[in-house]
Amino acid sequence: MSKINKTESFSRYEFKFLLNHKKAKQIESEIKNFMVLDDNAEKKKNKKYFVRSLYFDTPDYSNFYEKVDGIKIRKKFRIRSYSNSSKKNPIIFLEMKGRKNQKTYKLRTQILHKHLDYLLDKNKLMLLLNFYSKKNKVINDFIYESFKKKIEPKILVDYHRRPYINKFGLLFRLTFDTDLKSSKGSSIFDTKNKYNFKDCVAGKTILELKFERSIQPWFHRIIQNYNLMRLSVSKFAIGMEQNGYGSETSN
């Protein structure tokens, strides 16, 4: 039986901005001269798609504190799906996302739905190696950190995303993320209706700029015209704080 070894990798700069909805709509209107909707959003009725991530952290919240403290070399794991239900057998990814100095990198591998429980149960975790290659870095690093650092699922983050890509083929991507919510959770899907999602940054849009080499001149003008201030906005950190993780009152 051939084992799954396929991984996707991304390396890029990421800038984030926190905007009110009015300003976000104004900027979205302007960028349409240079950008088009991503195909995944274009085919949706409301031109945006749903994203759910289940983030892992250590018992002492080291990933959370590394983000808050601005540690330049760091990484974390998450399970990502573009559905909030397991009924339609949605695509699921295990992702390793990190930062090396100024650049963000991401590696991901698709996980078969029937193997999802293996990721969440340390007694079954090693069984993944029966199906995924030992050369699959995402799987192997996840197994290592599960046992060495005892990472475990902590927080679920949901939002809706409207993504734009450059009309001219350059790696220059803008995403508008809204309806950010978070909940404590131990699985990517809430099969028992026990999750309690809370609104995060209500009334705001998170604008993310992702590029490989340099910011396009026309977007520099948008930054100046709208007085955009780059912020260290992390959906993971927002969700953790919203649900009391990392504070002295956390259990």
C-alpha cells in the first residue's frame, strides 16, 4: 500500500490590518482594478467561504506566549476545514504554520476524514504512520510535538473569507476576513453541540496582505490614502485570549 507523502508549502510575507467594515468595503472597491476573486470564493453565492481552524498548544501555552512576545522563530499546528460539519465528508488539512524572522511559512498535508480521530488521540497517533509516509514532514513533526511537547487541541476559530488574487499572475493576495468567532474545543467538528462560540473583534474586518517579494505600488497608495497601520493580529491569539487561555485564571 502506497503511503501519503504529498505536502504543500508556502513561504511569504504577511501584513495584517484591522479595519472597520466601512473602510474595508472602500478598499475592496478600489482593489478590483488590479485583483479578481479567488475561484473558491467566486463560485459561492455570497462570494466568500467559511474557514474553521482547530489550534493546538502546549499545557503551558508556549505557542500563545511566543506569539504574544513576538518571538521571531516559532511554529504552531492546526487542523483546518472549510466546513463546520462532518456530514459531507469535507476536505481536512493538518497544517504547520510558522515564522522565521520576517517571513511566514506554511506546510500542509491533506488528512483523510477516517484518520481525523488519530490526530486527536495519542493512543492512536502512531497509527498514522501506517498511512502517511515517514517523509511527510507535517505528520512527523506533529507526532514529535504531540509526545515531546504534549501539544493538544485548545481553541476553535471560525470566520468568513473573501480572497482576491492578482490579475497579472504575481503572488500578491489580499483576504478580507469577517465574522470572527472562537470557542474552546477538542475536535474540529462539534458532534455533540457543546461548543460555545463567542464573537471576536465585532464590527471589524481583518485585512491580510500576502506577497512573495514586494508590495505593489498601487497598494502602497492605498496604505497612504487610508492611513493603514500594520498590526500584529493573530486569530489564534485573539481566540485564546477571548476564552481565558494563558491568563492566571485559566484552568
